[in-house]
Amino acid sequence: MRILHSSDWHLGQHFIGKSRAAEHKALFGWLKQQIELHQVDALIVAGDIFDTATPASYARELYHQLIVDLQPTGCQLVLLGGNHDSVAVLQEGKELLACLHTEVVPGWLGAAESHLILLQNKQGQPGAILAALPFLRSRDLLQSQSGQQASDKQLQLLQAIADCYQQCFVKAQALKAELGLELPLLATGHLTTVGASSSESVREIYIGSLEAFPASAFPDFDYIALGHIHQPQLVAGKQQIRYSGSPIPLSFDEARQQKSMVLLDFTSSVAAIELLPLPCFQPLLSLKCALPELDSLLAQPLAELKPEQTLWLELVLTGSDGYLTDLQSQVQQQLDGLPVELLKLRRARPTAVGSLIAGQQESLHEMTPDLVLERRLAAEDLTESEKAEFQQMLQQVMAQLEQPELQSDVQVKP
């Protein structure tokens, strides 16, 4: 039994005004090739099929076209709802898609047995039992209680999610015994686990109630396919609990990650695990540098571009260049003629800013304007002449502020 684990497609995402439709189309072409090449029996997508609860029409079209395109492969699809997905949107075509070898689980169905799916191989034989759990919303599991403390609610939600997994595990074991077959027991989930490495595009899903789910609370499934975290990784160092990660980078801080999908080959309850590396469909690059360094740092990434590709760039300027009044035009002029689109431009803000008052526990009203400026300039990478210019500007401002007071004093004298 061969199973492919993926998650967090985020169909319909707009990335700083850019559509990801071409990338997703290329991704689905690659996905079909891999399913055919590796003779995959089932594809599991562990949540966040769409980027928003109201996906654009082209995103829905891509979604439905993929299901149609995979029909000749004989691959069974299991699609789980994530925190970005609308239960109602995924529910719309659930019965129809079931006729196309596709199981959709938009949300909690009310009973553990309703989440059990018997995965079959291409010969129609049972190959695994899957507890298909989507993103579990607190309103589906808990009843709000007046006056309940946040810590109590957090503990209650953690226990409710753990109970869902335990109930599914017990039901899966019972089904395995009923079938009399040595089938692996699998589960899915769309949540943050303790210790998982996140990225800036990952949205908090249990704000104020549950920060992360401990790996120790999962029952002893043979494999747990997780979604929500976009970086591929193990959970608690366990090979059988994994985030597949998103197939494309969804923020600039994911640009250097090697995206992949997880291929599981079950000959028994223990799977042979292989990561299928994904090609880069749209190059992204985040640079933090001074303006004179830009050309040299772009040389290698531009050399690796395919002829038809354009590099999407985030630029964080350091040093005195960040203070240029015509910063945008200066950078754009330097990029003219290059296959580069500047999507995000900002100046670096040093982490040492907080040391203005944190070091000595001083408040601003205890400090003079000169002292505030002096400490602020010390945190910046500026030349002495630039610092002197800022100090001169401060003196001019202070003089202008004091001038009205002098005039007022003169007017009130008899």
C-alpha cells in the first residue's frame, strides 16, 4: 500500500498582489506524474486546501480539475479541512466527489466512527485504516462556560482533542479486528504540536486557548499525517509523526526551504518513508544587505533562473541606505533590465532598539531628548557625519519648540 502525504496547498492565495495559479497548475502536473511513477494508491491532504473560506472561482476550478485528472490513475483521494477552509464550501460537493474516488472530511462529524476510512489499493483490497481527522474547532468539541478561566479552557480543549484521537484509535483497532487483517492504522491532523517550527505565513488557530498539542497525547498510530505547519519536519523526533509541509513557499521566510511530499510504502504496519523533493515553480528570494551589495548577491540566484522565470524579491536594506528619501526609485533603477520583481522593500530595524530604556530600567520622561537620540543612533549603522546631521536636526526642532514659549512669556509681561 503506497500513500502520499501532503498538506497546506492554499489554493487561491495572493502573494503580495501576485496570483499563485500558475504555480499550483504546475504543482498538480508534477503531482500526477509522481502518482503514476510511484504507483500511489492513496493521496492524503491534511488540511488548508484553500487559502480562504471564500476561494476564487479559478481556485475551485483547479481543485475540481485535479480530482478529474487523477481518476485514470486509480488513486484514492482523502481531503481534510484546515483552519483556512470553510466547512460549508468543502461540504458542497462531498457526495458527488465520493463517486469520484474522493473522500472529503470538512470538519468534525460528531462521532469517531464517522472519521474512519478504509483505504484500498489499486486491486480493491484493504490496505490501511485511516482516522481522517480535520482541523478540530473548539466550538465543535466544547460548550462555552460562563466565568471559565483561560487556563481551564486550554486544558479542557487539549483533553477534548486528545479524546477524539483516542476514540478514533479504539474504533480503528476494533475495525482491524473485525476485518481480521494486519492493516496499518493511520491518522491525520491539522494543528500545531509542541516544538514545531513555524513560519510567518502560519496563522494561529487556537488563540488564547491552546498554543500547541503535545506529541505524547497522540495514540499509538502507525503513522500520523499532519498539516498546518508549512516546514517539513518530524514531531518530537518520531519518524511516524510528520508535517509534510506546504508544496510551495507561502512567505519569503519559506523561500530557502526544500519543499517535499511524504511517500509511505506499507508492507506491514511499519512504513518505508521517502521524501519526494518538489521542484521550485516560482523562485523567491529574501535579501538583507546594503544597496551597493545588491548586484553581487543577486548574481548567483539570477544565474540559476530558467529562461522564462522571474525572481520575486524581498529586500531589507541595512546601513544608511535605508534613510534615502527616494529609496524605492533607487532600488528599482538598480534592478532595471533584470528578471526581478521587487515585491517587498523595507529598511532593517535593529533588535537593539529596546535597549534604549530596558538596560537601566529608565522611562522616557527620565531622559533628555539628546540622550534618547544618542542611544537610538548608537543602535544604527551610521557614519559620524550622519549622526551629526541627526543631532543638528534635533537641535533645530528643539529650538522651534522653545520659541513659542519665549514669545508667550513676553506677551504676558505687564
